[in-house]
Amino acid sequence: MKILMLDLDTLRPDHLSCYGYPRSTTPHLDAIVADGMRFDNYHCSDAPCLPSRAALVTGAFGIHNGAINHGDTTADLRIFGNGRGFHDPVLENSLFFLFRRAGLHTATISSFAERHSSYWFNAGFNEIINCGKRGDESADEILPLTMNWLKENKDRKDWFLHVNMWDPHTPYRAPMEYGNPFSDSPMPDWITPEVFEKHKKHVGPHSVNELGMYWDTSPKGYPRQAGKAETMEELKEVMDNYDCDIHYMDNRIGTIIQYLKDSGDYEDCAIIVTSDHGENMGELGIYSEHGTADEITTRIPMIIKWPGMKKGVDKGLHYSLDLIPTLAELFHLPSYEFWDGQSYAKTLLEGTDCGREYLVVSQGSHVCQRAVRFDHYIYIRTYHDGYHLFPKEMLFDLENDYHEQHNLAQTHPELCAKACRYLVDWLQDMMMTSRTDSDPMWTVIREGGPYHAKGNLPMYCDRLEKTGRSQGAQRLRQVHPEEFK
């Protein structure tokens, strides 16, 4: 059997034409969807990049595997400790080892492990191909490595190839000569001039005033990456460049798919398409970043084309960590006691709804938040606001307010109570099944806060005062006095 996994960074589903986006951003992914199953309510359990892939690979929530941050103690997987044995059982039962157990030759084309010093990601691969640019590479650099591998292994019967492309991740990197396929397409209409003016007053990193997190300068060598947006026209360019990078990446994916078709491998090749997280493009006042535990950051695409299995659309709630037990069931391999995932193999085999009643998703790198996704709502509880001045509770009706503009927490306490019950039940289940007695979220807070916020507040308050937002600076000093000691 041949399996191709396209691991596409920073891909929010509602900006993909295969998920109904009015712009034709992904014609080649659209064609894969037509031959497979599209999952509409698929979420990473832990955002952003490092925590998401830690959960995907280990099949365990961050509260169990320990990796929920981009720095400090919680940027590493927990050591297994007493009972480890000659091999680490968590890594021996990780996602990519599963393909080895199924009898496949495994290879990855990815710089992720080096980018985050997360070398556990490479566990299970026979071959590791790293272009060495730590995620700053473009699809034009990944494509020839992929094509060479496919050609060199054209006679191999059983393989699994993981291909990691980064293009939609900032800084946006499609070559300027690629142009703008969306220059004549309108910007999403939910961002009105009134909403934009409100966003200009937002306090917090990655606002329209500081697209570079805490600064408004464009990075050298990346002309598509703006430092700020002062007009609606400039904001449209920000939106267009995100979509351009998706389109550019999809174009290169088309070359891979066409090769599989020309070589006669496409029909019998299984293809898995997914991402690590989405991207806020105005939601919660944040642009070009994946810094919260909201619907936009944690919802990701999942597309599975598997020969002989069902096609269509699944609406159930799933985590990315559900993939590993699903594959184990499809491969007739035993489950592992420390996986938190729930198989949805019957969805692929029979079209059965295997969705969960609710999801709990977390963020520990930019803010400290946990959120409950249930019914058509998302409830977000903030423990550290990452300097955005978020309230402790937020509740959004995703059916009527997908872009999270109207916080209903004050008017619907009964829904907040329901979500809190889910959260408390989940937390109890997690701690009762944990191999340690600590919650890494509290480790992050005890060590000074999430990595991308930690230590930046004095500098950011100075900037707020210089840009007409002194009230925000004053409020942040009140909320975070410990940062000024």
C-alpha cells in the first residue's frame, strides 16, 4: 500500500475552496476531496504548532504528553519515567511508527523537528529529509525533494511519505511574480469599515497595528508580509497574501498529484491532508496569527482519500489525535493504553457518525486558554490573556457568529455553566488517567506565562502609549503588575 500525507501548516478550512470558500484557493485539494471524505468539524486538541503536532504524533492531549508551549519546561514531551524500558513506549506507539508496524517504508520531508527542537517527531521514520531552513522554506523547495523521492521509490510497493509544506504560515512567501489571483475578489464582508476601526483600537499582539506580533515592520526578504494595515485596501492585501500562499502551495501539490496519476499510482494511493492549526484573520482582533484556543485557531482541515472506503462529508466533532487509533483499527493493529484518541474508522468504512459530544481544546504558547466546543457554541476560558485583555469567559454562537464578534457569556450563563461542567469532567478524567500529578497549563503560568507573551509587556506598553492606546497600556499594567517588578 502507498500512503501520502500532506501536512500543510496554518491552514484554516474556511479559506479552502474545497470547504466552500468563494475564492478558488485549492483546486487540486478540491479534486482530492471529490475522491474522498471531508471532515468538517476537525480540531487540533492543543494549539499552536509544536503542541498540535505533539498531540497528533503521541495520540495524547497536551495535559498528558506535557508539550503545550513553544518554550520553557512545557515545550518538551514529558519523560516516561519509571517503567520506560529500553525503548520509550510513547514513541514506539507514535503515529509514524504505526505505519512501520503496518509494513510500510516510512519517509518524511519536513524541517519541523529542527524548527522546534522536537526530534521526537522523527520517531518511526526510515528516512528523514530536512532542507534545513526550519520552516522558512517555500513549496518550491519542498516540491523537488518530493518528486525526487517519488521517482526513486517508484518500484517500491509499500510506502508512507509525509510531506510538510509551510507556505500559509507567516511570513507569507509566495514569490511576487506569482501575482495575486484574488486581486479582483472582494474581502470577506464581515470585516466592515466599522469593524476595522474597532480592530485598530485592539490591545494585544498581532493586531492590525502590529502584524509582526509586537512591532509593525515588515521582515526583510518577504515583501508579501506587511507590518501593519492602516486602510481597508491594505487589510485586503493581508487577506489576499494569505490566500495567495494557499493557492501557491496548492499549485505545487497539483504537480505531486499529477505525477501519481501519470505513474498509475493515484487510484490505489491513500492520501491524508491536514494541518496543525488555523489562522485568525480578524477574529478576536487578531490577524495573521494562531494565538488563541478559539474555533478559528483550532479548527483544521482533514481530508482522507482511502481506496475502497466511503466518500462524502462528515460533520462529527473530532480531534487530530483521533487519527492514530483510527489508523490502528484500519491496519488491524492493537491500541495503546496511553492514547487519548477515539477511532472514527467506521466513518470511513461504513459512513457511521463517530463524532464526540464535545471537544476541549487548549492554547499555551500565546495565551493560556481552554475552550469547550459543543453544539454550535464555543466557550473560551482564559487563564493568561497574552496581553489581549480577554475576559475570563467568552461564549460565541458559531452558527450565527462564526467570526466571534459577540461575546454571549453575560447573557447566557446557563450555556457557560454547561460548558464548565464539560470542562471540569474532562479535567478530572485527564488527571485521573495522567502519569503525573501536574497540569502543564499551571506550569506555564508558574514559569511566567506563555512563551510568546513572557517578558514582552514593558516594551509593548511603551508602544501602546506611542500609538494612541495609552488606556490599554494602563489597563495591562493593572492586570499584569508582576511584569513590571
